[in-house]
Amino acid sequence: MPQDIGENTITTVQIARVPPTVAARLERHRLATGDIVFSRRGDVTRRALVREDSAEWLCGTGCLRVRPGSAVDSQFLSYLLGTADARDWLLGNAVGTNMLNLNTTILGRLPLNVPPRPEQQAIAEVLGALDDKIAANTAFATTVDSYLAALLDEMATGVTATTLRSIADVNARSVKPVADGILRYVDIASVATGSFEYPDVTAWSDAPGRARRGLAMGDTMWSTVRPNRRSHALNLENDALLVASTGLAVLSPREVGFAYLYEASRRPEFTAYLENVAEGSAYPAVRADRFLEAPVPDLPADHIRAFEAQAAPLRELVASHARENRTLAATRDALLPQLMSGKLRVRDAETLASAVI
């Protein structure tokens, strides 16, 4: 489905699953390695290359499937479809006013300038090397998540719960607009499950009125809206310009380290509590003060320190990899139009890419 499409990749954090009996009835919607899926509605420029690990999955009704012919390299085509020219064309030709919609007829009219296949493969190899490194860093973060969750589960077995207020503050710092100043605004949409998009600098004069939450290094962010989506992230950026939306609850460690607080807030019991106290049916939201009563393990202080000693270095390494991924992605995005237009030779692009891998 569209929400499962990342930057030319399929994400599985909230992906839907169906039993084999249902999958058998939907055989014609099976994906194959090399397919490209597009969002059918909303952000119609979102696309993802189907790799071996997601082959045989099903293309949901909210997506379109592109199956390249033998004359084109699938990976190259996935990059070509991500260029500014292709995105602009899709946005200009999709139909709909309140929400853009894309169909196979429109997508089939997209004009493309495709070089000979050997050149396609050479370009795809350069850009793919950058994406492979990004994928490896992302996989490491997933492994750390699983390991630390299991570690805290083991330490918390048989331990009673206390409340979040015993170890952290919620929305401890407010921020006021600065005349002629700048900020990096983190809104709800930029927070995913376990990560957030590092925002560009913007002027305070252009910032929304919701830009009011102070965000410090070591704080954990949780979306107050639809807690079942588990939109949360740890901030390990030492950046005084970061400001969070009032739609985010900012948890600041007080009696514990940042890694323990973050892990305690990722536990199923924490999420279940937020779901239970959320108000509203169509747009369930949790009041910020309700976070203070969320359950966290009441571990002895020496156990918390032992957990922090293991977890903090791993979380810092994950954050370092996230910074590296931003550099890798920026390099890929800078090389992409130059390679596609022929302004940059593949050999020169290889040199530039190798400098950041």
C-alpha cells in the first residue's frame, strides 16, 4: 500500500499481511523482482523497486505495478522515475483536485529518455552502491532495535511497573519564535516508527504556530495522534535549532539515561496504555499530561545503569549511521540528474560515490 513505499524501497514496519488462502485468490497481483510499484493516490511520485526480499508479495489496491521489459534495466528505471523531470511530469498529469490520482494510462504516457542497456546498468551500479550502504545501515538499526528490546524484556521479567513521571519530564521546554531567526522544524509527518527526517533550516517567519516544543539531544519524541501507529523517535542530534511540533510529546530523561528512556517507551505496554487513553474516534489523540502515567519497568538503579552501558553506545552508532545515510542520499540525489542527463560520466560518478561509501 502507499504507506509502505519509502524512497525507492518497500518498508515493512506497518505492512499488512494476509493468510495464504487470501493470497492464492490474489495471484495476479503478485510482485516479481524488478517490478516497480507506485502510489496510486496522494503523493503519486512515490515509487519503490521490488527486490528479491519482497518478491512474491502482493500489490495492494492503492498501488500501481510497473513491470519493465527486457530492453530496460529495472534498477536504472527506478532511478530514472525518481528524477525531478519525472516527478514534475507525474504531478502535472495526475488527475484530481483534493487528492491526486494516478492510473496506468497516465503512467504509460510518461516520456523517458533511456540510454543503451550497458549504460543503464553502469548508472544503476553507481547509484545502487550508495543505496546498498544506506540499506546496510538501516538493517543495523533494525538489529539494534530487536536486540535492545529483547535485553530489556529479559531484565524486566517479573518486575513491577512504575510511571513515566518517575524517570522523565514531558514537554519540559517551550520555544518562542525568534525575530529574523531560523529553526529546524520537526512535524508529526516527519516522525516514523523509530526514526525521523532531519529537517532543513527554515525561517521562523515561515514556521507554523505549532513549532513550540524544545527538543534537546537525548529526548524521545512520540506522536500524540493515532498512537497505534507508534510514531516515535530518539533525537541524538546536538542541534539547538531543532524545534518540535505541539503534536509531539517530547520526553526528556531525568533520572535515567536517554537509551533506557527510549527503550522503555518502545515497549508494547507503553503503546497499549496510549491507545487506551487516546480521545476521539476518527482522530484519536493523547493529551500530553497522560504520557506521565504511562507504564515503564521499575528496575533497580544498578540494572538501569547496566542497560544504559550497553544500549547508549549502540544508539549513538545508529545515530551516526543515520547521519551517514543523509550524506549518502544527498550524494545519490546529486549524481542522479547529472548521470541521467549525460553531464557526468559514470567513471567520474564512481569516484564521487566511493568518497562517501
